[in-house]
Amino acid sequence: MPTQPPRLYYIHDPMCSWCWGFRKTWLAIKQQLPESIQLTTLVGGLAPDSTQPMPDSMQQYLQSAWKKIQQTIPGTEFNFDFWTRNTPRRSTYPACRAVVAAKKLAQKEQEITFGIQQAYYLQAQNPSDLDTLIAVASEIGLDQQAFTDLMNSSEIHDLFADELQQCRDLGINSFPSLALQIKGRLHGIAIDYNSADAALSQINSLVNHNAA
């Protein structure tokens, strides 16, 4: 029975600010991945659906996190007008479902993730709102009606629940996370937000060790 090829899991949330900071390094990792490694991208869901305004203490915490990210990952941009232009909610599940919907409709999970990040972090729009997600979907070329219908369906909740369960089965609940599965074993990959080489070195070392 042939062995399964190595598989790299990338677990993220489109409204995770550290994932936004990690974007350029992640793209570099993807570009340099050995062809023998299969890639699975999953949304892990930071915060469930909520209609409640975000408490002031949480708003202050997240703004501090944005500033820390700018210090830790030079060049990361944030539009702090978000906090005065919107009524923030601690709710990232809608944005996660949008990523799953774009994947199902047209394999455009990467495009919509970037679109959501730009809307949130650069344009001070609120991806907790369906209208924002529909606008982003339209901008990346998805059929607006088909996307809206899927977002309002029970099917998208089931598909998203499946991704959440995969994340739980992998034992991953922080974002962004990388994990390499080889011969049935899962290996966590430490992230250096400013260096693709750090993750690639770990990945290549594990692949070579298990091929020996």
C-alpha cells in the first residue's frame, strides 16, 4: 500500500491580525514548498457569531495587538479608523464561512481571504457584516447571487463545521498555525513572522528525515 505524500496544513482566520502580518511570509513559504508536499488550508474560527458590540476592553486589547504586530512585523499596515467608523463585534465566523464559500464556488479561498483582509485592515470595513463579505466576493469575480445564496444556506454552516472539526482533530486552536503530516504523524512547524526560511528549513528537514 503506497504511503500518503507529506501534507502541510495552514490554519488561519481572515480576521486574525497576526495572520495578516504573516501574509507575505506565508506566500513566500507556499512559493518555495517542495512539489512533493500537498497543501491544505483551513479556517479555524477565532470567534463565533455575535450581534453584540465588542466591549471597550476588547477593542483596546485588539488595538494594542495591532500596534504590537507593527513593531514585530515591520511593514504591516493597519487603518485604525476601523475602530471609530464601525461598531466592532467579536465575530469572525461569517468571514470564515465566506472563505469556505469562495472555495466551494470557485477555489478562490486565497483571493477572498486577501480581499477580506484588505477591507478590514486597510479600508476600515467590517467583515463581521454580510454586506462587506458580499462586496468582497463580487470584487474578486464571484457571482454575487450565488455567493449570497450559499452564505445564507445551511450548507455553508455544515461545510464550515467540517473545517472546524478538522482543526480540532489536528489539535490546532491558534492562528496562524502550520503543521506537517508525514506517515500519519503530525509535526508542528514553528513560525517566524519575518522569515520563510525558518519554516521551510523545518519542513525540509522533516521530509528528508522521514525519507531516509
